[in-house]
Amino acid sequence: MATDTVSEGSPGGGAYRIRPLTDGDLPLLRRWLAESHVRRWWGEPAHELDLIREVMAAPAAEAWLVETEAGPIAYLQAYDGAAEGMGWPGLPPGCWGLDTFIGPPEATGHGHGSAFLRQFGDRLLARPEVACLAVDPDPDNAKAIRSFEKAGFVAEGRIATPDGPSLLMIRRPDVC
């Protein structure tokens, strides 16, 4: 997992600090996962926290915490879609998957998601091994889909995942 931080601009003019997730952040994630706006799309908090721990330990994945000057606002994970157990069938070679959620309810609806996804996506797409980025929101999660679109992702079609139907969205390097 990368150990550097990424500082980027936020919609409010401050800077995002995107840093590797640590074990000390897990209680905060547990609280966020219990928030109704997160739980609706992510599922049972204890199970999801176990999956996040797996991401933290996986060599082909990275777990990040997104912070503003006011404090932590989001969880972000990136993983090599070709790595065993990481992606889903049909992803183009070199495509990395992303998953994210904004934790505090008061941080939603301000453009943070699309802003940090666009900027972090730029950083990932600058890596030679990353050809594109993929997300798979629930087709009914209109807010997430709009945020991904604003970050440069384009809907490719519906797919079946272990969590149910999803909308596959891809961002290629020449977008944004």
C-alpha cells in the first residue's frame, strides 16, 4: 500500500489530505458505517469493517481516509481489478476499482465526493499500471452516480455482482 499523502483542493477552497487508513481510524469508520446514508448502500457495519480490514491487508489494494481542514470526511479504497478476489469479471486490463463513502451526514451534498474522486483518480491514472478506473454503484443510488459522472466516470451498463445489480462506470485517462 502506498504510504504517501495526497493534498488536493476541496470545493470550499481548502485542501484534502488523503492519507493511508490506519487501525486507529477503524472506530471512526465503524461509526460512519452505522450512519443511515452509508448503511443503506454499504450494508451491515461489522461485516463491512471486516472487509475494510481485508483491503488494508491486501497487497493489491489501498485504503485511504479523506480529510479536510475541518477533519475526516470520507473513506476511499482502490484496488487492482485484475488481482484475485479484488475486481469483477469483464473489467478491461489494468483497470482499478474504487469504492468510497462520505461518513458525516453534514459533509454530504457539498461536492466533496466528485472533487476528491476526480483528483485522486488523476493521481491513480498517472501510474503506468493503471489504464482506467471503475466503480459499481447501485443503480438506484442516484446521488453516487451523479457524483461519479461529475468525476469523469461514464456508465457502461448494468452488471451482476455478489451484492446485487450494479451500474458499471469507467473513467479513462482522457476524461476530465
